[in-house]
Amino acid sequence: MENHASRIEDILRRFPQIKRNALIPLLQAMQDEFGYISEEAVASIGSHLSLPTSKVYGLATFYNQFTFSPRGMYHVVLCNGTSCHMGGAGELLNEITKLLEIIDGETTRDGMFSLEVQSCIGACGQSPVMAVNGTYYSGIGVKEVRDIIKQYREDAE
Amino acid sequence: MQSEKEFLLRLAQLDATELTSEEQGRKDLLKRSTVTRALVMVNSSTSGMVAGAGQSMEAIKQYVADRSLDIELAETGSIGLSSEEPVVSVQLPGRTRIFFRRVSADKVSSILDDLFHQVVPGQGVIGQLRHEGQEAWADVPFLDEIPFFALQKRIVMGACGIIDPFSFGEYVANGGYSAFLKTIRSFTFNEVCELVEESGLRGRSGGGFPTGLKWKAAFKTPSDQKYLVCNAEESDPGAFMDRNLMEGNPFQLLEGISIAAYAIGSNRAYIYIRSEYRDAIRRIDNAIKELRAIGLLGDNILDSGYNLQISLRKGPGAFVCGEETALIASLEGRRGMPSSKPPYPSSSGYLGRPTVVNNVETLSNLPVIVRKGPKWFRGIGSEKCPGTKIFSVSGRVAMAGLVEVPMGCTFDTIVNDILGGAQKGRELKALHVGGPLGCMVPVELMNVPVSYENLKEKGLVMGSGGILVMDDKTCVVNTVRYFMEYVDKQSCGKCIPCREGTRRMAEILGSITRKPEDEEDHTSLERFKGVMQLESLAEVMKDTSLCGLGQNAPNPVMSTLKYFRNEYEEHIFKRKCPSNSCTELRSWFIDVDMCTGCSICAKRCPSEAIIGTARHPYFIVQEKCIGCGICYEVCKFSAVYYK
């Protein structure tokens, strides 16, 4: 935990200006560094910017980018944009939820997988699209999703 | 020999005739009119990467390394053929550039083998780029002869997919930055505002507000500091034109921002971009650095006395931040909630100072308007809406992609003529235009010339320009439900009509697209009452919501109630989805020949709708079935099917 706190300090030092408009960039820096926003991070941002912790948390929960549990070893991003939805992203989402027993923004208990549903990845020509740790899978169906998840599970073990 | 910097600046302010022959040679190299070694360009924008451009690029590197060839491998943006990615183009010395579609890693070596032997590969050729002085490939169509390109007018998107977005030199050699230099050298602030007003350019983000007027309002408000904000928070699912402009030609956007900032007398500009747009961020970041190094951003730009700083701000992701007041709130470090107008941002915006918020496509139009003049721009498009509009077309269409057409063009031309209509064997049913806040356009209205006024007359909107093509296998009600659920999730919660209205609408639409779980009288009545209230609910939301999100949220419902009432009725009265795509309305059956009578489906059925005796085929009682599909999932013998 010592390490976590000192890394938070390092990030805070990069934002010497105590201004409200530094709040979002600060949270983003935390999200990029740790992959999630920890309780300590919220508290220390609050004291750094002289803002109540509730305000910081209230802002962070408003936006989609911030998550509050650590990311899994494999971060699954599923696009649920219009085109992907028509291509069956809803069914893929059901399948992933069933396989991993997590919903959007959560991480599995063993810390292996986390799930993020994005509103549009921007590759509407190849729908439906899923990405695991930055590797894209396009034009997939339920069966492929099962195989992909299974493959990653095996890789981890 | 001039330094690179001096040469580029000289290039940006000179006509071609004034160059010395040595300079002309350097320009040709930058412009890639002449190449000294083979050039291979890969579309590394998001659409390309998703389709596997990264692997193709690795394969090309491997190919080159294996044969120790000397070639130039460069990245580029997308030419707009999103469903044909990864697109790779190759230019051999003295020959025209030739484009290939779907170049996956395994096809790389065969294509390059053929080309290096001066043979045109048999498969995957899109066409060649017409260029004077370069020898054309025989029997390969020119890009401008293919319907996809021939019917478009690419004044904003023209260089995307052709030039290298990381190379400032290439942008300048193609005429870039001459508009900005002309602006700061020969126009006053007000003259630029007037020029753009004269051109008739209107905001491309959906509202269609005249850009020149917006600028003038901000310009005339006295203040110690003014801000220009580029709205790159393109969060409409299905819209990707702004992303393509940023990934394919970032310098054009930055030049546009510089012109706009100058026009309103601002020396501080922000680009508010979606944090998910990593590739676009990388390119714009690089572009800003290059411009700073060359002195086109910073203090006292080229001794003109004008200062400009552009910084990138990553939006933390909220659909509502596309609304300008919400965007400003987010920039200030608050929750992205809209506020009531007036005061308009042009008088009191970011930190209470006059602020102009313009969209990426609007700003990308500026360099060409300044370069070629407002008269030229007025000659394109329709009288009230000059210029072009980029549409991103996806869904059940033969080719998905980006299309730039003059205003006044019809949807029919865009979808049928340019993109080849519906997919093979299917029939076009409708177009959903403008994302979650847009409208459903039935096939009968596809010949309406597209402009802000024309669409408004018909009760439709253009939105940001995303078109979703729907065919006979897609359900209108289900799509509308998807949009409503999306908007419900994205509503900021500030005003009640939007927060509650979108939730109720999503519930009502949800209840028609699934089977009722119990058949008691009062639940059916409730459900029916809800449906009857859709229309009045929509009107209340339209009239009383605070911002565009709530006001436009009922658009999909209202337009489909108007044009596709029969589909609603089928769902409500017959509990049947005409296109069979509402999964929860499907009727399930058990194939007598396939069923082994293992009884697993009967055990798992939540409504005890499956009856039978072990080791004999089971049967689904339709009246009891709630359509959950669990039997289908658990059956090991694929005996369950739906109709």
C-alpha cells in the first residue's frame, strides 16, 4: 500500500495548479496509472484540490471512463454501438456476462477478467467488435466469444 | 540549401509558379508526386486496426526484411471504405498509386510479389489514383471512375487515406497552411468572420447554426480572454466521421482551429476529444508538437503579433458532453450537465468568458473555404446549405463507410448508388439517420434532398450524420428500444422530463418487445396504457427538456410511430416481431425427430412450459412460454428451434 500512496503523490506533484479544472485530468492520470480509481486516490485528490471527497467521487461516477475496481489481467472491451448491436452485440454481452459472471465495469473475483462496454469503438464496418487487452476480434458470434474467453483462461493457467 | 522549416513556411505562402526547380523537386517528393523507392501505405486508423492492419504491417515489414528491399512503409488514414479494411496502397517509382482491399497478413506477400514484378494482382484491387505524369496500370479502374468515389465530392475528406497524417511536409505540399498564413497576414478578425458568414457555412454537428454568426457574437463581446473549443466528443454510436478526419488529416483540423481562433480574437483553443479515441489523440498530439516546433503555434506566430496555444483535453466519456454547455462544464472540472441558454457560450462560456464551440467537421471546412473563397464554397451544395456533409453509413448495407456528398444530395444516392444498397438478398426497409437522437426515414422518403431545412419540414433531423441501414430482417421497434435504453443511460439527470421520460419510454418499449411474464388482466392493461401514452410522453419531453438530448430523445419514437405504426401494432396485438429479431418474442418449438427426451429443458424451464415423458420427445406449451430461450441454450441435441 505504501507504494500505491507514493505513486498517488507522484501524480499529484505533476499538477501543481490547485484549480477545479485540473480535477478531470487528475482523475484521468490516476485511471491511466492504476487502471482504476482507488479510495485513497479520491481522498488525496480531494485534499490536493481542497474539494470535499464527495464532490470528487460524485464527479468521477458521472463519467463512463472512471472505474472503481482494479482491472483484470484480461480487459475485455465490447462495443455496443448501433451497428454492433444490430450485429448481435447484445447476445455477445449476455454470453460474456454468463461466462464471467460480471457486468459492465466489474472484475471477476479471481482478477482474471474485467469487462467494459463501450458505446462505439468506431469500427462500424466490421461489427460486432470485441477487444481483449487491445487485440481486436471483429465479425464474431457467440461461439467465437466462448472460444476466445476459453483460450485466454487456458493461457492464464 | 534552406532548412526544412524555412522551406515549408515558404511553400505554404507561395504559388507553385514561384518555386525554383530545386524547390519544386523537393515539393514533389513531399507530395509524393515522385517517389524514389517503392511506397507502401497502410491504413492504420481505428477501422483498419480492428480489421487487422497491425498484423498486415508486421507482415509487410517481414516481407521487406526477408528480401532486404528498400521501401518506404508509411501509415495513413482511411479512405472511407470501412468494410473493406485493411486497405493498403502501393506506389512504385514512376507508376500511379494502386489501392487494395482486405489485405490481411497472409495476402501481403502475394500482392507485393505480383506488383514488384509489374503485374497487377488478380484479386482485391480497388483502383488507382489518377496522377499526371505517372504511368497508369493497365486494366485497373481509376478511383474517380468507381461509383463509390465518382458520386462523392470530397472537399474535406479528400486527403484522408492518401496522405500521411504524421507528415506536416506532405500536408503543406498539398496546399496546407496557406489559408492560415493568408488569414493572419491579410485579414482582420472581423474580415474572417465576415468571409465565413458569406460562405454560408453552418455547424455540422446537427443544429446547423451559421458559423459566422456564432463567431461574430463572440467576437463582439468584450472580454480579456476568449476561448475556442473544438468539439471532438463524437459519442453518437455509429458516427465516425470526426474520428476519421482527425486520424486521416489532423493538420487540416488544426489549421481550421487556428483560423477560427484568430477570427474571434482568441489565443487559447482546446480540443475536447473522447478519451477512447487513442489513435486520434496520438496523431493530434504529434501534429501540435510539429506545429510548435515550426513556429505555427505559440507566441508571436511568424512575427504577426498573434499568439495561439492549442491544447488537448480528454473527455472522460459522457454522451451529454456533446452539448456545448455540458462540454464547457466538463472542461471546467464539473459534472457534464447542460445549463439553460441564454446566456449563450458565445457571451459567457468557459470560465465565464466568451467561448465558441465548433465541431471537428465544421472546423475542417475552414482551410478550404479561406483558400478558395466563399463564392467557390457557395457553388457547392444547396442554396441555404452550401458545402458538403460527411455521412457515416453502417448497419445492413452492402458496403459500410464514410461518404462525403454535397448538401442537397438524396439518401437514395448515398445508400443505393454509392454504397450499393442493402446486403445481398435483402430488402431495404428504412434508414435511421442521426444516431440515438435521430429519426427513422422510411424508404419512401429516401429521395428527399438532404439539407437542414428539407429534413425539418418532413419532421426529420440530420444529426451528426450517422446513417444506420435497416433491412427486412431488422426490427424497427427493437432498434428504437436500443436507442432509448442508451439515452436513458446517458441522460445526465438534471431535468425531470429527460431523466424520467427516457426511463419510462425505455420501459414501455421493453414491455412491447418481450412476452408478458404473467397474463393477469391488470398487467396487460398497464402495458397497454403505457403504449398509448408514448405519444403524449414524447411531446412533453420535446417541449420541456432543458437541452437537446431530452428534446430530441423522443425523435426515434415519434418518427417510427408515424411511419412504422404497423410494426408497433404487430408487436402489441399479435405479440409477434415481423422481422423475427426481438429475441424475447420468438416462439420456440422442439423438433420431434431430434429430441431424445433427456428432460433437461423441462427441468430448467422457468415457466414450466415444457411437458413430456422421459425418453420421448418433449413439447412446448406456447401459452405458457415466456420466450426466454433457456431451453435452446441447454439442449445438447439442437432440438430446440424458433420461428
